[in-house]
Amino acid sequence: MAKSTKQSNGDIVVKPNVIQRIGMFIKQIIDEMRKVVTPTRKQLFMWVLAVFIFVVLLMVLVTAMDFGLGNLAFLIFG
């Protein structure tokens, strides 16, 4: 059974039932998946390389901060 709701301008909007909404959701998923473009081997390699470099830089930054703050705490608290 479809539910109907009244909008502020007086129009009545009928909402589809649960089964229809699930079907519409699956159809929208399939429509979006058709738009997905698979990267080429070169593009994939470049993205993996970029992520790897970014992670290494973050590891260096966090290690430096940990070392620096650890030494600072040692100086303050002995």
C-alpha cells in the first residue's frame, strides 16, 4: 500500500512501497556502475605510486613528531 503525503503547496505526493523503492535503488546502482571507467595500467600504477609516496611521507612526519615530542617530554620531566 502506497503512502501519500501532502506538500506545503497542497499537492499530494504518493510514495512507492518498500519493494518498489528497493527495485529503484538497485536500478540506480546498476545505472551508476555503468558509468564507472576502469583505469589503464599506467594510470593505476601512477595512483598506487602516489598513494605509496604519500603514506611514506606521513610515516616520516609522524616518526619525526614522535621523536621530537618524546625528547621534549624527556627534557621537561627528566
